[in-house]
Amino acid sequence: MTKAATAQPSPWLVGTRSDVFFILLAGPIISLVLLWGIWNGPAFLIGAALFALLLDIPHLLHTYVALLSNPAEFARHQRPFWLGLAAISALCIGLALADQFLLLVTIWVYWQPYHVCKQHFGVATMYARKSGYKADTEHVKTLVLAGFAAPLLYRLTHGGFEFGHYVLFGNTLPFSGLKVYAPVLPEWTAWIAYAAFAAIAVRFVLKERRDARSGQALPRFVWIMLALSLALYNAAYLLIGDLYALILIGTSVHAIQYHLVCVATVKARLAGAEAAPAGAPILGWLHRRVKTLGSHPLYWVGTLFVASSLVMATEFPTLGIVPLILVLHHFYLDGVIWKRKAK
């Protein structure tokens, strides 16, 4: 029997060291740096701008790279891709022209934690399956949802969501000073949510301990990843009132996870992708560009950096509309292309 026939699939997205470093170390460290920055005035905005340029916007753009890495995959999703882009663009531009920018920002603010929450569940499931875990992962979803809902309700009952006043290089950010729409909830709803989260967490631990005795528990890496993600998210919402800081800290681990998922996905798709369909010359050209990225890592990183810089350059001229279109389209596509049928 050949080595290829006996080789086991890797339990990692990129590699042991890469996955451990980026997800368990780099993401939390970035969150802590941003947390330190918010308590040190101007340092936060500089850090936020660098984070957006180098990690946050590139992770949005990675969605398109992943889609274009396989023409057949893009062709399967191109109808929701274009319809979603058209609908989101019309929504964003329409609300802006109707002087309803606050409503647009509110959509972004409430969609963001759900988007991040769902990805944490998806990535945890991905690692579990790659490690040979065959049991249902519904308890992971319940834990993550409860762990994200509790701090969200806490913040809603303790002042709501409000952006600070941000001036970067003499320019005021478009969403500076906005307080988003929020329901009026009694404080006890947050404590009920935390009591439910605690009960769900205890049930999760007990189930995993039982499963461990039969050799069916989740991989230790998934345990640590979930614990760090939930701890950072809850710490941010309990300790910080500034909405922009909450969004960035909540996105730090998420963005790095997404980069690793996309790198692994793109490499796998390029390795097995068939030739671009002859009837789609533009799609074929885009696919060939992505193939070039896949074979030249520095070109890959450089292209994302240049594209990220161009998106950031539209922030002030478009009053944040172009970046918001990109963010919301990413949220939408993430639910379309990464939807998992198996639990």
C-alpha cells in the first residue's frame, strides 16, 4: 500500500504551528492591544486604522479570492453574489440619500456579532471534523450563541451602543458620535442571559467530560479556541462602552480565523480546480489572476494590501458607504458560501 493511500487528512487548516500561533496567540494579543489602546487615547485610533488596513478589510476581500479560486464554485454562487451586491448597494445608497445613515449603521452593528458568532461555530466544527469528530455539534452552537447573546444584552441594558468621537489625521470618521437604535430592556434580562449561559456552559463541560471517557470529545484545540474567543468577547462587552472598540476587538480573532480558512480553501481549490469554462472569459481571467496569487505568496499579500488601501481611501469621500457595502456583502456571502449542511 502506498504512502498516499495511507495518509490521513490533516487536522489543521494550514499547519500545527501556523494555526496555533495565529488563532490561539495572535488573535488574542491583537484584542488585548486594542483593549490597551482604548484606554490610552490616540493610540487606539492609530491601532484601529492599522488593524483595518492590514487585517480587517483584507479578510473581507478574501471572500472574493476564495470564490474566484474555483470557477465552478463561483458559477454556482454567482446569482446570489450579484443579486446580493445589487440589493445591498441599493439599500446602503438609498438609506444614505434618505438621510438614514444611522439606520444603516444600526444594521451593521447588529449583524456583526451574529456573523462573528456563526463563524466561531463554523470554524470549531471544521476543526472538529478534520480531527475525526463524528458526533453532533449542536451543543457547540448553543454554547457560542449563549456566550455571544449574554454580553450583547448586558451592553444593551447598560447604556446601549454608542460610538465615541474619532478624528483621524484631521478627519472625523463618518460614524463618529452616533448612538445606534436599541430596544429598552430591563437590567434583569442581561442577568437571566448570563444565568442561561452559565447553565449551558456547565452542561457543555459535563457532556465533554462524558464523551472524553469514551474517546469522543472535541479536540483540545477547539476547547481552547472557544474559551479564548468567548472570554475576549465577554470581557470587551463588560469592560468597554465604546462601540468601535467593541467591533474591532470582536473582529480580531474572527478576521485571523477567516484568513486561515481562506488560505486553506484557496490552496485546495487551486490544486483541484478544472480549467475555467470557455463561455465565461471574464471569470476565466479572474480565476487566472487568483491562480497567480496562489503561486506567489508575496503577491497575494501585496494585492490584498493594495485593495485594502483603496477601500480605506473611499471612507471619507463616500462618507463610509463603500466600506459598509463591502462589509454587508461579506456578511451576506459568508452565510451563502460557507453554509454547512452537516452538523
